[in-house]
Amino acid sequence: RIDGEGKFAIQKAAEDMTFYRLRLGPKKRSTNFGAPDNILILLTDSTESIRVDLNAARFYDPMHLEGSRESLLFGEVQKMAESANTRLDSMRRSLRTSPNYTQEEAQTRFVAFQESIQLEIVAWIEAHQGAFATLQALSILDPNQNVALLDTTSKILSASYPENPFVARLSENVAKLSQAAVGTKAPLFSIPDPEGNPIGLEDVLGKGKFILLDFWASWCRPCRQENPNLVKTYQRFKSKGLEVFSVSLDREKDPWLAAIKEDGLTWYHGSDLGFWNAEPARLYNVNTIPHNFLLDQNGTILYRNIHGEQLNQILADLLE
């Protein structure tokens, strides 16, 4: 209960270190990076006694907080995410309206800007290893590009919080990501091609100096929008040593085959029509599409999830 001076106290001991949510007023829709602006998230355990000064208009962002190092660090992560989101939106709007850049140049600049923000977050995590709040910072990163960092953080946190479910979930995710991490051998698989004959990754390896393993689906609008770019990339680099193997996460054969024809995808194709449960998707821990892996002819994963001009630049460095 809030008194006449706007003060209240919660006399309840926390248990193990975890995320606690304090809500002001009725439930609201999310507006603040996954949590509504009337919810304050604290990271604490039974050893702490916390004091916070709050403004109802920005309840999620304390004016003052003391007694909880992890909650303070969580606040830093929130501000870092808010700043990153604001800067990315500003950069996106600026590039969209600028007459000085082609679409490819704008995309290159935006990707570089995204990478610089990712590096800021990586630096913060490395400077605060051992803190429970690093779990929240990791959630901002692209996990596929930071498997080693996730693995290191998981091991450090597991030593301090061996029974914590959030840390256990991180360890499980690292194990999945490590199945197809950059620098490892690509898992082999075999699925039906458009004619119904088996085609495996092993069949395609050696067909080129580099293999782009591409996950897509006919129903995936971003995939279909990306396909014209991939066709141009293939036409540019095929004679120099690039081969493409597209794995579809379709559920029905006819739409898959129609999309191959409509988009002019003249490379290797396969699908077990398993949707998200497709064997290759499970082996490579693919849960978003379009998604790809660049392999050398020995099956080593060199890059993961690179598209557009970034893919072209990497291939140019490798093949031209």
C-alpha cells in the first residue's frame, strides 16, 4: 500500500538470484523492450535489501536504486538496449531518406552500424563477467555470431549458480548453437530433392570452392524478397567457385516447387517438408529464416547468417 508521501515497502524475502517483476497499476501492453513501462524488473536474492525511488511515468527506470548491484547492472543493460534501439532507428530513417547512397551502400552502412553496437554489448559483457545481469545483455546479441562468448559466460555463471534455471537454459542453448558454430564441421544430412531423390550435403560439398547452405521457404516473405539478391550473387560468383544448396522449410511440395521456378533459383534444392521440425533445421539450430551458412569445400563453417552486400563482399574477398 502506498502512503500519503508516495512510499511503500514490500516485506517479502527473495529466494535465489532471479528476475523479479514489480508492477504499478493494472496490466499493460509491452512498450519497453519486452516489459510494459509500469513494470520494474529487479535482479536480487535473499541477501539484499533494496531501496528505490520511482517515477510513475517511467516506473521501469528508477530515479535512484541502492542495495542491489545486480539490479543496477540490469538497469545499465536496459539503458544500453534503449540507446541502441534509438540509434538504429535513427540510422535506418537517415539512410532511407538520404539521396547519397544506393540501396546496397545503405545496407552496408546499416550492417556496419549494427555490428558496432554488438561490439559495445560484447565489451560490456566481458567487463562484467560473473554478473547475473550478463544474461540480459546476452539476449540483445545475435547468439549465432557469439557462440564463444555465450559458452564462456555460461561456464562462469554455472559455477556460481549451478541450480539456476535461467543459467541452465543458457547452457542448453550453447549446446545447441555449438552443433553448427563457426569453425566447426557442418553436420551432414540427406533429404529429398525436387524429383524425390535423396540429396545430401556431402553430395554438394566439392561442387564448388565454397558452398552457401541456405534455409528458406516459399511462405517466408523475407526469404522471397532476399531471393533476387541471392540470384545476382550466384550469377556473379558461380563461375568463380560458389555453389548454393537451398533447404526449404515448406510443408507442401507444390508451393515449394512453384517458388523455385518463380524466383529462378537454379541451384541445388532439398526439403523433407518438415516445416520447423525439418531434420536440417534441427541439426543447424535454425529457428528463423532466411538463414544461411557459408562452408568451404571440406565442410567447415566459415560464416553464419550473412546476406546481401555483406555476403557479396565476403565472397569477393574469397574468390576475386
